[in-house]
Amino acid sequence: MTTPIEKKYTDSRPNSQKKYQSSEKLFPNGVTHDARMMKPFPYYISHAEGSKKWDIDGNEYVDYKSGHGAMLLGHAHPEIIKVVNETIAKGSLPGASTELEVAWAQAIKNLVPSAEKIRFTSSGTEADMMGMRIMRAYTGKDKIIKFEHHFHGWSDGASATGGVDANWEYGIPKQVLDTMVIIPPNDISIVESTLENDNNIAGIMLEPTGAHMGQYPIRPSFVKELRELCTKKNIVLMFDEVVTGFRVARGGAEEYIGVKPDISSWAKVLGGGLPGGCVTGQAQFMEILEKTPESKGMYHPGTFNAYPISAAAGAKALTIVKNTNVNEIAAERGQQLVTGINNVLTKLEVPGYAYGQDSLVHLKLGVEANSVEDLINMPSDEPNVFNSGALNHQLGLSLLNQGIDSWSASRFIMMASHTEEDVNKTISAMENAFIEAREQGSM
Ligand SMILES: Cc1ncc(COP(=O)(O)O)c(C=O)c1O
């Protein structure tokens, strides 16, 4: 049965509905990224600027998808547009070293203390693949510890979930899945006993603020314990900074938490809104790519490595990060949103908790929590109306109907271009969304 919220969504998007009919014939599920799948159909965006984007039916949205987290500076930032235009006019891919890649790497080094040496890739997935290979080449060991729910791109090894998300593992040989050891986070004794029982583990990788952009938070003290353990056991500690990098702090989670990893993967904000990733690390680990008496020299080609247009946009973005207060603005707006949503939950007596790491804002419905520690200590969810996904779907559509694009009302990624007015509009829309969902019987 079509709900009133769904009907309103459909009625105001005839052009998107028609475009989806063409897309379904072209793409599996009609989309080009699994996270963009939407019922009854996705909206199609024509353009974006600052904190806003517009669909092909002329609907305006305050955007919290934020380019999957890449657009810290906001859409169509004039300085990024300028540098991209200037660079592309000089030829996009010379197939040789450029000054731009040197400037991009230097901009990273200016912000990240552990980045003694750097290699560029085309995406976060590739950076994570490379990081895993460095761990194995450096230690001569095969297996890698990954934590439950942590996302490290969609390469074969990184997609291992310990059987939790079966579709992530679909198509991957068992032998590859067996090289990944999946354990729960936040309990160092489990990591210790895993290492005691298996001497073929090369290293540990993690999203340092917690799985899914911090949705499942990690205690900073646990990350510190991991650091000590990896040093003691002589294995590699890798931070996946693809989301946290240049966002939760200028120097990423390593600055935010105050723990120095051996190597890290980066993407998203790194490219200033263009594709690009990299692995950084302390020299002894990165030098595994060099041929020396001790090292065979780990192989690393890639047509679009250090893609000049991305290098130019990325170096410019990181310079803006270094010299302006974009991180503080995005974090402030994030906290404004967290407070506003929690006030709405209290006012409407909806069980739930909004929280976040500065500019990454999450909303978990159906819980009674007052702190992140409460969330960490909570037993696994019992399925109920609040965490079935169905309610979030209705809330997300209601927000879209009110001109707010979030991740199904459960995640909001802040940009420095968000204004206080944008956030106030979002808080009011959240309140209306709960009221509409209640009225139509979704909660
Ligand atoms: C923590 C994390 N690692 C890796 C990736 C993969 O990056 P990409 O989409 O650039 O391949 C993502 C993407 O969302 C991510 O969130």
C-alpha cells in the first residue's frame, strides 16, 4: 500500500519517475551505487551549489549526502571550479609525473603527522586494497583483523563480514574470505586472544571513530590499546581515514584521537570533490614499495594514480582546510543538528538518540541513550518498529518532501557551506517527519 508520504514523493517528481524507467533498463537495480537504490524510485539531480542541490523536477534540497562525505567545502566551491578549469585546459592525463602530485602530497604532509611517504590511488577502495597488501608484504603474514560492520571499500578481502552481510561476500572465494579475521570492537581481550591463537596475522585495520562513519562508535581508549598491542606484537596498525580524513580534525582521526597509526588510507575530502585516494604511512612501511636488499618492491601501477585534475582540486581543498575554519564550521553545525534532533525526540517522546563526531551526525531510533558510552554498552538490537528500516525509509522520504536530503533520516554529513538556517530548517522538518509518520501509522 502506498503511504501518504510516498504519494507526495511520487506526485512531485514526475520527471525522476520517468528517468528511472530508462535507468532500470540500463543498470542493475536501476542505479550505479547500491546506496542510491530507493523506493519508489530515486530522484535525479541536475545541479548543486553550496549546501543545496536541485532535482530534475525543480525540487530544492539542503544536502546532507554531501557527496558521500567528500564535499566538506560544499558543492561547486568557486576556488575548486577555478583550479579544475585551469588544469583541464592544460591536458588531463600526461601519463607522467607532474608538479601537481608533488603539491598534493605536500598538502597532505602539512596536515598529517604520520604521512612520511605517500602513494596515490583512484579511490578509497583501492587505497584500502593497497594498505592491506602493504601489511602483508611488510610482515610476510597473510591474515588481517577487521572489525564487525567496519567498511573498507568493496575489494574481495575488505568485503569479508564474517557471514553477517552475506551479499557483501557474494562472489568472493572462500580462500580470500578466510584471510580476514572478523571480530567485535571495543574489547581488547578479544583482540589479544585472537593474536595469541594465530601467528599468521599481518595487521589490524579499522574505521578509527567506529563502523559506518562512526555510527557504531569506538572508544578512543580501545584505539590506544590497539596501538600498544600492534607495537608489542610487531604487526601493522592501519587507520581507514577515507571518511574521517581532513574532516573530524585537519589531520584526521589520528589527530582527533591522538593515536599514530603505521599506515592510513584516505579518499573523499582528499580529492576536493574529484576522485582520488592514497595510502600514507611512516617511511619504514611505505618503503616496502621500493626495491632494496630487504624488499622485493611491492607492485603498484594505476592509469589514473595522482590524476592531475584531482591533484589540483585536492591540493586546493587541503590548503583551504589548513588555512580556514571549514572544519570548525561543519563541526559546529553538526552539533547544532545533534542538539536540535535530540530536543525533537524529547518533545515528541520518540525513543532515540542523535550523536556524532563533530561533522558526522547519526540518529539511532528505538534506544534509550544519553551518551555514546550508552550506545557502545547496548546489547544487539531486537528488531522493532524503530529499527526495522521501514520507519527510517518513511522519515527519509518525508524529509525529501520537505527539501532535506539525508541518509534515510539516520545520517547527516555536514559541509562547511551549511548555514544555521539550513540546520534550523532540518530540525523543523525532522519534527514534521515524525508527526507525519505517526499520522500514517508508521510508528
Ligand atoms: C570508511 C570507508 N572506507 C573506504 C571507502 C571506499 O571508498 P571509495 O568509495 O572511494 O572506494 C568508504 C566509502 O564510503 C568508506 O566509508
